[in-house]
Amino acid sequence: MRKLLTIIGILLSIQMWANPVDDLLERIDKGASAKFKTQLVKSDKDFFELDQAGNKVVIRGNSWVNIASGLNWYLKYYAGIHLSWNQMQAKLPAKLPAVTKKERRETDLSLRYDFNYCTFSYSMAFWDWKRWEKEIDWMALHGINMPLAIVGEECVWRNMLLKLGYTEKEVGEFIAGPAFLAWWEMNNLEGWGGPLPTSWYARQEKLQKQILARMKQLGMHPVLPGYCGMVPHDAKEKLGLNVADAGLWNGFQRPANLLPTDARFSEIATLYYNELTKLFGKADYYSMDPFHESNDDPNIDYAKAGQAMMQAMKRVNPKAVWVIQGWTENPREAMVDGMKTGDLLVLDLFSECRPMFGIPSIWKREQGYKQHQWLFCLLENFGANVGLHGRMDQLLDNFYMLQSSKFQAQSSKLKGIGFTMEGSENNPVMFELMSELPWRPEKFTKEQWVKNYVKARYGVEDEAIEKAWLTLAKSIYNCPAGNNQQGPHESIFCGRPTLNNFQASSWSKMKNYYDPAMTKKAAKLMNSVAEKYRGNNNFEYDLVDITRQALADQARLQYQKTIADYKAFSRKQFDRDADRFLKMLLLQDKLLGTRTEFRVGHWTQDAVNAGTTAEEKKLYEWNARVQITTWGNRYCADTGGLRDYAHKEWQGLLKDFYYVRWKSYFDALAAQMKAQTAPQPELLGGGPNATKTAAELFAMALPQEVKLDYYAMEEPWTLDQTPYSAAPEGSPVDVAKEVIDFMFNGQCSMVNGK
């Protein structure tokens, strides 16, 4: 009897995994798989097909991922159900809307990639299997069949370095902490955020094996990290290797590059791949980004370097393809020009803004990637910053421009698309739009698409909501060509205060490319119907996000007004306007607290939960806090410019971190005004100033910038361990209304303890 039960269990297990889309459906809504019939059909052409058989919806496709894409299409455009990062479960109707006419969609873009190295740290640093399972479901629904899979890379390196003679202590000094692993993997830094405890390696090895198993069950082809010559910066002294010193990256010591001409390059590369294969198996694709964000080094023979890396990879799998990012100077032509077509796949990382494939841009390459195959990619987000942002027109124009005969050479090598965002879980509208491009062979209007998106996302047709989204599509979601802004429009709240604050992070632009009145208008429209859709999860998420953006935009105008008061020596008005700005910041904190996604607690709690001891929890929380604030130590934060790169407009962070900076700054300005007397220009015209106008003399006497030690204010928060809750507080609808009342009527019922 026991043997029979075992056999039955095995058969049930096999049956369960025989159709992974059915399993996905069960995770969306228990019992949902019984309402669908999924059919895997052999075909050389990627396709999905929607049909009807009795009371069941039929979804056919030539792969499980394409069937999942068809499922997502059906849910959106037939059932009015939108599955997104903020909602991966939904209650399906008892009787599904019928497919009255068979619908078939095909694509020649058979490769659909996901992730930037940065995503694994900015968004996924502390994810567990439960969260990863949802992400893989999201990938399948959005057609991803080629995801980057670098979780547990540190386990491979630890094993490799120990075999090379490094001690556990030395390994710990080389491998970065959990929130900074991405930049260690990209050869940008060593050791920052570490050392990692042994329990972390065990956790990540197990997690990666679960991730790879699920990806493969769905028919995906994971992209594993390859070996590109990185070694610890002391490898010359420790191992006697011939290396090139990579120097510094924004203040951090970079690992060294093992020269391909070194006699031991092949040996070390083989050791790396052996350890990788032991843990995680072989792959059809390997990701390598040598010399990332680095200057040309005359000591490196780039052609030989590329050849050595390619040969090492091919020894593992002769049919493997090298995946490389198209970013700034990479891939260097000297390194890849001699490689065969099909051996290299280039991710055109920022296709919607800075394409390299021949379309005019600051990174334009006249011949694109020449003989090499490539993917058209959406970057969209930097630093996982919070903010509405998109380039709808640029995305559509650049993508469909490839159909022109002018770009025949480049389009003939185009093999698919990719998501290459630095941070996920934001701006779902842009990722939805991008995911549909392979299945839409003809260019379409964004206006009609947005209307369909609204109906799919909320399950309703509403004129006010449509107007709100069309307003956004024409403004903040339409960053114009020629504007090279990196990611979302940064909130003034998140920047270090100055008299001319036009950016939060060092490499951003904070000058508006859109009229801030448009986000205010959209927020008002969303709020006008909010009561009708109370409890609609997608609506409430967007209500908070759009209202947040409107308040942040108005706060920037309020900041400009406050600084104008200061420069005019208008003390009373300065006090009033500074107080209003601070109230806006605290009101933003209250609004964002109504959604878990916008609470700093969801980030810090994930970090704490990843630890198994008090010491580990402390290390992981410190990693989490530092990454979103100072990013590095004082030198790297200030001189290196990394501070606030990964800033977040999140509840908790606003009131306890950003508020402290702004309150201190305004207090310092107020104190300086009290210590000075308003200038009288007519008394300043003697001597060398005799030829200056009254306006010039007045400007010379204006209150000057105050100098504050911001890092000294910021570091205590990174060391603090006061817990933040991830649980939402208050109603999104009610607090959003409070924000609207404040913006339009100047009313605010909260002080929020400050």
C-alpha cells in the first residue's frame, strides 16, 4: 500500500509539472486552471493563439512562455484583469468571457531578455523564494524566455578563490555585501558591505537552484554569469598573475583584470566554469561585461581578451552564446570585431533613449553592432528611484523605425527585446507596453493603447481615468527625443538641499521636461472618481503613485519660491514658505504609508528577515539602509558622487532622513538671514564696484549658500536599527484626497509628529 502511494505521488508530481502554465494559473487563482485548456504546439514560429472550446478558453503556443503570454493577453483584453508587480493574484469570474473569434499573434523576435545586473541589488537583494516565484510568473506572463540568473554568483567565487589559496577572511574582504553584489560582479568594487556570513552562501545557493529549476520548467533559457578575467586587486602579489590595475570606480578600489596573455588565464577560467557548473549546471547563454565603465587601457590587448573569454566559454558549451551589454564604450569594437555571427548577443541597453544601432543618439554607432545579433532593450529606470517616467513616443518610434529599409542591416540582426531596468516594481505601464511590441507587427497609436491599458488595468471604462492617463502619456510619460535624462524625474524631497537644487543624484537632471500642471491635473482626475474604485488594488496603487508625483512636482515649485524668499531677504515669507514645504514632505510620507510598496519597511524588513542571527540581521539592514542613502563611505558618497543615487521616495525615509536634511537647511538659512541686514545697493558703489549696476551690487550682497556636513547627518540613520513596519496605514483614497485638498485649497489636517 505504501509503495502504491509512493508511485501515485510520483505520478501526481510528474503530472503537476507536465503543464507549468496550469500551475501558474493556480497561483493566480486557485481552481483557475480548470477554466482553461492549454495546448503546446510544435512550430518554428513563435506564436500564441486564443480560442474557445465549449466553456473553456483555449490557449495554444509553441512554448510554455508563449502560452503564458497568450494567457496574459487574454486576461488583459478579454477579462479586464491586469497582473502586475503590485498584484500577481486575482479572482477570476466564475464564467470567463468567451473568445468569440480565434486570435493568433506571431513574432520573429524569439529572444526576450530580462534584468540588468543592477536589478539584482537595487530590487532583489533580499528576495526569498516566495518573492522570486512571483517574479518568474511575471516574466512568463510577459514573454520572457531568456532571464539573467546571477543569484549565488558569490558562491561560485568563494569556492574558486578557496581553491586558489585564498583564506575565508580574504574571500570575505573581496566579495561585496548583499546590497552591493551587482557592482562587485561588474568589476566595479571589492568587499563593500561584507564580509558575508557562511549562512548567506548556503541561502543563495539553494535559492538559485530553485530559481533555475522553475525557469527551466517554463522553458526559459537562464543566462548564467561567465568569466571575464576579474581577479582580486592583489592577485599579482597573491598568485603571481599578470594583471592590469583597473583603478578606482567612484572612489572604490576595483578588482584587477587578468590579462588574457597570462599563461594561467585558461586555467583560472576553467576553474571558474567548473565551480559554476558544479553548483548550477551549464547554460546556453553566458553574460560577461569586461571593462565595464572603464577607460581604455593600453596594457590590454582587447582582441586577445575577447578571444580568451570566448574560448573559455566555448569549452564549457561549444554552442553557448556570449551576452554582453551595449553601454557607453562597450562592447569595444577591438574586442568583438573578429568574432563570428551568432557567438555574441548584444543588449542595446538603452534603446528608447541612447540607441547604438544607427538611430541618431549620443551613443550612435554608424554600423550598429555590425555582424553581431542584438536585442532592443528598455532601460527605463535607474537606481530603482521612485517616480513616473517614460518615453512612449521614443520607444515606439525607435522600435518601428527598424522596419525602414534604411535600417535593414541592423534589423536583420535584431533577435528580440529586453528589459534592462536598474530597478523593477515601478511604472508598470511602460513594461506592459514594451512586452507587447514583439506581438504587434504594425505601429499603433499610444492614445488607443493607453485607453485599452486603462480598461485592462482597472477592469472598467471610465472617462475621468482615461483623461488622467492620456494627460500623463502626453507629458511625464513622453520624455522627448534629445533629453538624455536617466530614469524617473527626481523628487526635490530626496535631494541634498542647496540654493540651486536641480538634482538628487549626481548624474541626473531635475529640470522639468513636462508641465507640472499636467501631473496635478491627472491626480485631480484620478481622485475625482476614487471613491467609486475604493478597494480596486491596481487603482489604489496608481492613485497613490500619481498623487505622489503631483505633490513632488508642486513641492519643487514651493522650493523655488522659498529660495526666492531667502534671496530677497523676505524673512517672514521665507518662514511661511519653508514651513509649507516641510508640511508637503510630511504629507507625502503619510500618503506613501498607505501602500506597502512605498514604505521603507518593506525593504528593511526583507533585509532583516534574510538574517539568521542578530549579527547577520544588523549587517543586512545596514546594507539596505546604506544603499538607498549614502551608497558608500564618506569619500565615495561625496567625492565619488554616489550619495542618493538610489534615493527612494518612501514612507519612513521621508520623515526620518530627508526631513532632517531639509529642516536643518532651512534653519541654517533662517539663522543666516537673521544675522544679516538687507543690503542697500546705492551704498555699495564705490571703488572697484563703481561700474556695477544696482542689480549686480544687490546680487553680490545676497545671503550666501550655507555649508552643512550632510554626510554627518546621514550616517546615523544608516547605523540605526529602529524597525520600520511594512504594513500599510490609512486609506489610499482618504489620504490622496487630503493631498488634493492641500494642493488645490491649501488645507492640511496633519502635522505628523514633526
